[in-house]
Amino acid sequence: MALLIPAVAFAGGQSSSTHYQVNEVFFGSGGALNNCSSNYCAKESLGETAVGNTSSANYQAQGGFNTDRYPYIEINVNNTSIDLGVLRPNSTKTATASFSVKAYLAHGYEVINASDPPTNDAYTMQTPSTPTASAVGTEQFGINLVANTSPATFGANPVYVPDATFSFGQVASNYNTTNVYMYAKGDEIAYSNASSSYTTFTISYIFNISNVTPGGIYTMNHVLVATGTY
Amino acid sequence: MNNPFTIDFRAVRRMICVVVAVLVATAGVPILFFNHGVSAVQLSSRSIQLSDSGNSGGSIVSGVGSGTNVSYKVTFTTGATSGETHSLVIDFCSNDPIIGDTCTAPTGMTAASATLNATAVSGTVQTTTDNWAVTAGASQIKLADDGTAGHGMAQNTTESFVLSGITNPSTVGTFYARMYDYTNNTYGTYTNAAGVAADNHVDYGGIALSTTATIQITARVQEQLTFCVSAADPNTWTGTPNVDCSDTQVAANPPSIIIGHGTPTKVIDSTAVDTANVWDQLSTNATHGAVINMRNSNTTCGGLSADNGTTCAIPPVNAGAGTGAVAMSPGTAAFGLHVATYSVTSPNAAQTGAIDPTTEYNNGANTYGMDTTTSGNNVESTYGSTIANAHTSGVTAGPVYEADDELTFAAGASLVTPAGIYTANMNLIATGTF
């Protein structure tokens, strides 16, 4: 009788001595840690049977030979300067900004508004406290994170990179309905319940003023805080 | 002959198959093991929420977005069987969150001024009651209680507390925190971040954080003030969509009035006090409201003059006193003004606020004033006499929109008032405080 033992991969944890440490060890069918050309490098493995995230209610694991042991979170804001010019009570101004979030080895993340609405010295623009349609002549500052057709065609739904099987970001309630807007400091505006590749979110801003909105320059440093849970 | 032993190949085959099956099943799922003491467990559900994700040292130098004076809300659940722990170390690293790796301090970050909340969001890490205290450095925060049983972090408990006064890294991107707690309140055998794997910490955990650029938004609202005076009642203004100073009735009816009674020529005499009205409207977004002042072209006498202002044979009512409007009586030569807020029958839905008269020009119905005595604020002074103030609501000065007043000018003559044509040019001036 011949006992055949296939070429399996044994995956072990980090091994270390006083002076040395070995990470992410496997014995497999083949691979390379750092294959480089002039402009690109790659880490390769052969013979993987399963890759990607697997999870239960309380645990998760990243399967595959090419895994990273570092949890991380990354948020990139893609446009950082918006100048709306002059606001007038007989029209609505709109603008957009986008940001991307990814998180690895996390139970998820949330993104919150960390700023006050636009202010003119001591005066703060009024904001709807519930999702509300844009109203010309009524002082409003609001946002949502979806595509809209009113008061203009602007904004976009979340974009999943590379696709929705790897990216799981969602827009929070109150900010996920088209054509209605609100703003509250401290509100969660986006989240994921698991590790996620990049999700690109687009913030749609509306600005309306009334006939008695105080004159001056209104500014806002819109800070977005992404927090991962591990 | 005895066989010294027999081997049950079926059993061996089963064992080998099981071993192979286990190896095959686990081949694609490498589990990440960290080299810790046997009893150390991970802090679960751990996070650090920043109050500001801006990087420090950038173009925003204060407030939200500056990355300075930032609060870090630290949350985690201690190990299920860890027992009570009395000290905690948080190391901030730019390279990775792996316990026991070398730790590179994030550039530009300083936690040296970090303070701990007086009262924790949950748990016991607080300066009051449980007497936790902070020892902080540029990229490390140490927290310890007073060693009293019950003041520490209990096992299987959610701790959430806020550290304030931290400056974020000056770089944009991911950085890390490593946390480890200890049974005593002197940080156990902790020496440094790279040596944690070998010390006697009880719980541990790594967290990733990220700074990012701030979206800077700018918009401008122009200061606005629109003021007009007309001899046409605003109820006759018919412009759409708004009944405002752009209405054709305003331009078609300039505020030129003749006070008197009778036909074909109106006259004033000792038998009556005659009146004539004009109306004004004010719209302004001046944050601190606006005032309406009035100047009389007869700057030496403040009343009505028949000799181009040299004398006023019809003097200001009540001798020009600024002590409150008074009634005017037939037979007494006097000139005065009564101001009243005016509500149109069908106001614009956007109509806001009112321009309320001062008591010098409205001290009750049919009372009149023509202040020539209040220092610096009378119809003869450079900037005139204040006749009304804009209020958004009640007595709160503020913006108004399409707020109207009715101005009733009154005059009467005495038996000895010289005959003649008496005139005055009354100039109304609206001034907003933005």
C-alpha cells in the first residue's frame, strides 16, 4: 500500500527567538516574496485553494497564503477645496466632495461628521434636523451621500472597488435617501460591518439662504473621522 | 513463533487520513498567531475615535481640522478571565500595531499634554472616584489608578474613556496604537514597546487610526439693505412675486405730500391738526439690525419754514423735546411726526420682523414728536433723529424683510401764524449694523 501525502501547505504563526522572528510562514507549491521589475513588485504564491475573508458572529479570518498581519484603516479625501462663490436667496448652490475608506482585519468602521456647519463669525447656518428637501429662500445647509436629481442632478451612489464582493461600505440612514438632505455634527454618515476594500463615497452638499441670512463669508472645515473596530 | 507485535494498518490509515485531512483543511487558512504569554488575551471590540482627523502642522492652524487639541475616545472590552487590572500603557506607532514589534513614533504627534476625563464614558478609567492618573509622553500614554481594589478595570468589562489635548501626527495616513494592561498600578514589567511581548501584560490589542485631509468649504453672502419711501400705501403695491421697493407704485408715487384741508387748495389753520402719510419699507440681512433716522432740511429750527429755514413759524411739536411723543391740539402751531408699524393685508410669506418706532415718535395713538434737543440725535444734527429700529422679533435687533412703517406727518397753525407756504425736506436714512 502506498500512502500518498499531497503537497499541502502548512501555515504557522510567527515564530521568534530572542533576536529573530519569522512571520507569515508557509510551505507551499511555490511562490515569491518580492518579485520586482523596474516599476512594479509582486508577492506571489501557487496552489491556494481558498482566499478572502471568512467570518462568524464573533470571529473572522483572512484566508490565503498572501495575507498581511497588520490591521489598518485608511481614509482618503479626494477633493479638499470647495468655493461656492456668492449665495443668493433665489437659488440653491450645490457641490460635491468624495472620500474613500478601506479597513483590514477590522470588525468594521464608521465615518462621522466631526465639524460644525458653515459659520460666519458667531453665526451658524441653519440645518435640517431630519432629511428634508431643498427649499429656495429657506436657509439650509445639508448633505447626503447618494445620487440626486433635485435641486440638481449631482452626487453619486457609493462605488465599490474593485467590486461589491470585496468592498462593503454603506451609507448611514438619514444620509442615504435621494433628494433629501440634513446635517448634524457627530452623525455617522458611512459605515461597514466588516473589513472592506475601498468604498468611494460622494458627499452632496446643498446651500440655501433666506432674505435675512446674515451677510459675510461662511466657512466650514468639514472633518471626516473614520474609526475602525478591531 | 510469536509475532512480537502487530500493526493495525486500518487504524494507522485512518490516523494518517485524519492528519492529512486536517492539514489539507487548514492549508488555505493560515491563522495569525501572536507570540504572547500563555494567559494574555486580546482586548476585544477595541477602537479609538478621534474628535479631529486633521493632520497637525498643516494650513489649518486652529480649531477642527488643525489636528491639535484632539480628543481620543478609547474603547475596549477586557478579557473574560483577566481579573482586575490597574494600569494601562498605550504606545502610538507609525509602523505597525503588532505587539512586540519595534515602534516608530508618529512624526509630529505629541500626547505629552494629554489629560484624562474626570468621568469615564463607561467603566472606571477616570480621575474622579477611581483615581486614575495620566503619565504622558510624545507618543505614549500611561494610565494607572491608585491601586485600590475595585478602582481597576474589571475583567470582561467595557471600558471607554476620553484622553484630551493630543496633537495628531503631521503626516496624512494610517498610524497605530498598541495597548496593554497590567495587574498592578506600576505597569508590571513593561520596559518599552518592543519588549512588551516578553513582559507580564494581561490584555493587549492593536488599533489602526487614520488622519486625512479636511474638506475646506467657503461661501459668501452679500450684505443687503433695501429701503424706500413712497406716498403709495403698500397695500396698493402690486408687483409679483414680491411686494417690495422694486414695485412700480413706489417710483410712480414719490413721497411728496401736502398737509392741510379744504379745496381747491389745502391749508392749515387754527381749526384743526392736519395730517398726511407716507410709507417706508426696509429689508436687510444686517445681523444686528438697523435704524431709521430723519433729518429736517430746516436745520436751525426743526419745524416748517416759510423763509427757507431761517425761521420756523410752525415750530417742532412740544418745543422739540425728545421726552416722548405728545398729542397735538388745534390752535397751537406745531409740526410733528407719528410712526407706526404697518401690516399689509396680504404680506409676502417671507416677510420677517418689524421696524418699531421710538417713543419720541410714538407714545400712543395720535402722538407726535419732532426731536430737536437730544444731543447728537435730533432732526437738526448731522445724522438725524432715530425714529425707528429694526427688530427680527420682539425687541431683538436683527434682520428684517419687507417690513413697513406708516409715517404720519402732522401740522397745525395758531391764530397768529404768518401766512405763507411752509416747507421742509425730511430725509430718511436707514443704517444697518452687520
